Amino acid sequence: MRRICRVRPAIARRIISMGASALHGWVRDVLGALDLESVPHLGASFGGGIILELARVAPERIDLMALIAPAGLIRPAMWPLVSQLAVPMLRYRLRPTRANLTAAVAPLHSDPPAELMLDTHAAVFRHLRLAHRMPVPIADGALDGFNHPALVVGAERDPLFPGKALLARARYLLPQARTRMLPGSRHFPSAQDIDALADWLDEVLSGSPQPPNSASPATSG
């Protein structure tokens, strides 16, 4: 984001506590308050699911969208969810030590999480019940009215939304979308992945004529 924001104005929206299906109305309210008809949208994980909801109900408010390991395309993979996330998370809830917190979130991170990120995870575990608010997968045909440019990035080893399945669904729902894979990456990309993400975002924001879903030295998909 820092690299993109150096040359492009950006608005960072703080996600408020309500169900994902209701948040698209909040996004429209934010755009209206800023007197903006439509803008490019960038979202990761839960934020990507909110953008997909907006694309479903109000595609005219989106110039283009870039989604990084988004919710809202596929359901979480059940076995990795239980074995890699639910069991360590339960251990942390029963004994909330820093070591158990680190173990609980390690499967989500490509790089070891920084202390501030660990504090953020701890606050989420204490105060939010995301399972009850996560976007459900978009229905087949629900994005047929969205004809704007799109970029969808998957993470190969994401325990929540495995990259291969996520990108396959993205191509089905958004045939015009560029899809890219972060090889070996988990739900939170590594510092090295950020450079590739910035290049892909530059590509779609600049309207590069590169064909959708083409392979590059850094990715496949």
C-alpha cells in the first residue's frame, strides 16, 4: 500500500462491526459522504468479501477491484481450518499465553508475525466472533453485472481459502479478471510477496494490456 499510495490517493476504510452482507451499504454511504460516484477498490480477506458484496449489488460504484485472498468466493477448507487453526486457537483460549497465541496464528502467516500483529490477533480473539459475520460465497451468476477490471490474488498455502480453489472460482465468476498466485504463501503474505503484489496492482491500475491470467516469472494461475 505504501508503494501505491506514493503515486495514487487512497482512502482506508475501517471495517465496523456488522455482518458482511450489510457492509456494502456502509461502503456506499462512505462514497456518498466523500462525493465519489465510483473508485478503485482494494481489499484483503474479510475486506475482499465486502467488495465482492458491493460488486454484486452496486457494480457501478467500482471502477476496478483488486482482491487478495478474499472471503466470499469459497467456503473455508474444513480440515485445515480445524487442524491448523481451530485446535491451536482453542488451546490459546484455554491458556492465553504469548507462546500459544503465536502458535495459533502461525499457520496464517508467511513470515513470523510482528508483535503489533500478535496484539491485533489477541484483540480479535477477545472481542470479535468473525465466524458469524464472514461473507458467504457469492452465488453463481451473482457477479454477471460486474464488467469492470479485476485482479484476484490467491495464496498457495492459505489454510482459510486455498489459492488453487479460490482462483478457480474467481475465473468462473469473473472471466475478465486477472488471477495471480503467491507460491508458497499463506493468508498473510510475506515481505517478499508484497513486491509482487505491488507490481500486479500497478499493472491493473494502469490498465496494462497484459492478457488476463497470463503466467509471469513470479506466479502461475
